Amino acid sequence: MGPYPHESSTRPAQPFEIAARDGSARTGTLRTAHGDVRTPAFVPLASNASVRGLLPAEVADLGYDMVLGNTFHLFITPGHDYVRALGGLHRFMGWDGPIVTDSGGFQVFSMGHGSVSDEIKGRRDGRRSMVHEISEDGVRFQSYMDGSERFMGPETSMEVQAALGSDIALAFDECTPFHSDRTYTLRSMERTHRWLDRCVAWQREHAPAWQLLYGIVQGGVHEDLRAESTAYVAAADVDGIAIGGSLGQDKDQMREVLGWSLAGLPDAPPRHLLGIGDVDDILHAVAAGIDSFDCATPTRLARHGTALVCDPDRRWRLDLTKAAVAGSAEPIAAGCPCPACAGGFTRGYVHYLARNRELTGSRLLALHNLTFMAELMAGLRAAIAAGDLAAYTARVLAGDAPYRA
């Protein structure tokens, strides 16, 4: 058997099938070489070939069809050739279902500008940029592992993702900060489009025939550039569309930019929104026509002792490290079917674990938070199929449990 588990397969002629609609929202099935993905879908991050703290079987049992591997991090360590030699990313991490890999472009942005949160809040930690050069060829940067200079360009990104054997690869792009001026954003977007053409050319010739390719819409916070990028990506030889880039300074601007990015998109290709995971943002984006999402929020919150709960006033968050929950015999969330709540673990116990940084606490909260997101997506799929999306959305925004659709 070769390095790719499905190397004799071919891409499906129509990888995405829409089963039902409710306004602009859609529910359907994304077909990949390693199985089907029910949409709308939330995709947990397995950045370093692991959904942190959980076994692959646990993630699948929570109701997830697909996970996301991080092209940039796996390129740095252990290296794509290492993963390929061990049978590709599916076999390497023991996940039998679909995998999407990001392009590496967002990590380039982060090394040059910091996180999105840092950018929006104007924080800078004083470190010099680890990006040495962004040119037509690609990006030269300093490795965070050993300080050596490394290079990633469109062909590099496609080569890494082909070696990993992901079901869906994302085209290499530059993610510009929202405060970039229009001149630079235009230049960057046009270069991203040229990079897309190179990604398509390399990927269609060298990657496994069954690997799908998504192009990424950029254009910053400029309506005309978003429209231009949407048209360019939609006309390319891609199997799906991802909405990327910094979407703005606040939720209102993000939703406005998302609307610009979706306007004019053809109906057939699946649409993925990169890096968005707050409950209200997902509800809005699904209603606008987004089919899938990825975000670190559920597992990142878990590592910091925070649970997702039905509390819109606190952004659906409950900080279990606070003294107020010490000694509480309540479950994390009443009626929640997750292994933590259904298993009888209390807020007081998880508080104790979180305050003492016990790994069991992170695991229990990761199971809880990912259950919350899986139930939310299942509720959305059912609501769209029933033509009840507006009522379901209103209930969740009012603080109802997501699994009470």
C-alpha cells in the first residue's frame, strides 16, 4: 500500500449536495475520500495531528465527521515527509474520517502581526517579526523550533498537504491585518490570486486525485476588493470556497464583510468560514449561507478552565476557575449529554481540577465544549431541514440549550 490510503480513488464529480434550504441557509452533505461530512459542520482543530487531550474515537463519538490539521505546524515538526512515511495524516493520528488542512497562510500572518485578538486590541509584545520576506515566490520566515530560516510558497503548501494526504487542501494565501491600507490589501489580494493559480496547477498535477481544493477569498475590509476576490476564486478550478482574512474590528464589521464575501458566489460549491467559532457568529453565518467552520475556541477555552453554557450575556462562557463555583454540586450544564455532565462530574470538581491544572479537568471540559458545539450544529441541521431556522436561532440567542431544537 502506498502513502495515500485512497490513492486509486478520484474526486467526486459533485462533492457537495444540498438537501434542504431555509432562506440562504443550507444543509447537505460534503463527500470526501474518507467519508461524508454533514453540513452545517463545525470542524475541531487537530493542529498538531491531535485534538488536544482527546482520542480520535472520542471526537467521532461526539458527532464530528471531520477535523482540521495545521499545514504550517506539521511542516515545521515532525515534517510532511515523516508523516507521509508513516502512512499519511489519517493513519499517523488514527483518524479514519475526513481531514481538512489549512494553507499555512494564517500562520504567516500571525508571525508577522500577532494574533487576531492582539491586532484588534492594538497589543504588541515587542518581539520582532519572524517573517523575513513576503514576495511573489512565497514567504521566508524564522522557524519557531530552531530559529533556522524556512520557506513556504504556493507549491510548498500544496506539496505538504499532498504528503499529509488530507481530503481537503486550502490554497496558500496571505492574511492581511484589518488595519492594512487599501493599497497594500489590493497588492496582497492580487498576489494571493496569482498564488491560487499556482496552487491549482501544482495540486491538480501532483496531489492525490481524490484530494479536494478550496480557494480562499481575501480583500480585507474593502467591499470592492471582497467582491473582486470572490469573483476570482469562484472562477478558478476549485472544489470549494473558503472565506479568509481579517474580517474586521468587531462583530458588526465582521458580518458586513462576510456578506460582501458571499455576495455573488455560485450556489454549488461548499463554503467554509475560517477561524470563527462563537455561538452567535455561527448562527449568523449559517443563516447567511456558510456550510462549515473551524476554530480553536472550544478546546482553547477548555484548557483555560472555561465551559460553554447557555448564557448569552456572558458570551456562552462559564469560568470554572472562579471561586464562585467552588464546592458546587451542580453539573457543568443541566441536561447536557456530554461525558462530563452525564457522567456526574460537578462544577466543584472541575473547578478543583482546573485550579490545580490537572489534565483530567481539561479533558472533561474539552468533551463538554465539543459536545456543546456538536449539539449546536445538529440543531442547526435539523432546524434548516424543518424550515425552522429563525425560531431555533432565536431560542439559542435567548439562552435555550442548543440541543432542544
